[in-house]
Amino acid sequence: MAKTLKVEKGVRSASIFKRLVAFLVDLAILNFIVVWPFKRFFESMIPSGNLMELASFVKANPAIVSQVNSIYLFMGIMFFIYFTICEARFGQSLGKYIVGIYVKGEKENATFWQIVIRNIFLIPIFPILLLWVIDPLSLVFTKSRFSDRISKTQVIENVKKVYV
């Protein structure tokens, strides 16, 4: 007698591991495209050394520090644009695509403004910088980022269950 296979399809919250891998893939891509072009500038302008030497340099060179801060802001905005465009257009960044996870709204596809809110943490200005601490802690303890909760989005993956 032939056995019938029953396949159930569904979705579940993406694991922290998959989210971390996706984020690291995206960071590697962005490091190459956004950060790497500024590497020589940083190496030539900022001395390498211990913390005391760096503190003395910062005190003595406020104009250079201002330039560095402007570049960091530019890079953060570029990161924000990458994630926002990818997730608004495709529901996922390249890293999320590789590991098979995507962003959804609570009941349907996330809206552009929901994606903006969930990615605002990438812009390196105070008080948004606080999300760099709050989001990872929230993810570890509640399985969702604080930014996901306030934007009413979730990162999910498709699952298939096969029964005999």
C-alpha cells in the first residue's frame, strides 16, 4: 500500500542565529561598498595608538574629528538607505535572502514607513544610538527587536512540515 505524504506550509519567527548571519552578510557587503572607500582617509587622518594618544588627538584636532563624525553619519545614512530600499522593495536584504528570512508587517507586507522605523537605528545620532544597545538586548530576551515591535514588523521564515 502506498503511503501518502502530507506537506504543511507555514511561517515562524526567524531564529536569532539566522538574523545574525543575515546581518553579518549585509555588513560585509556594506563594508566593501560604503566603508572601504574611506579606509585610507581614516588611516591617514587618525593616528593608531593607545586610548590616551587618541584622546589627546581628539582634543587637539576638533576639525578632523568633525570630518570623521560627518563621514560616520554619511555611512550610517548609506546603511539605512540600503536596508530600507531592500526591505521596502523586496521584503528582505541580500543577507536575509541568502538565509531565507524576510520582513513582514503584522498582517501583510510591511509598509515603507514601517521599514523606515525599523531601520532608523542605523543612523548614528543621539538618541537613536541608544537603539544600538536596546535592540540587541531586546532580541536576546524577547526574541524580537524593540524596533520591530514599535514598527509592528517581524522577521519570519517559511517552514514546511512533512507527515506520513
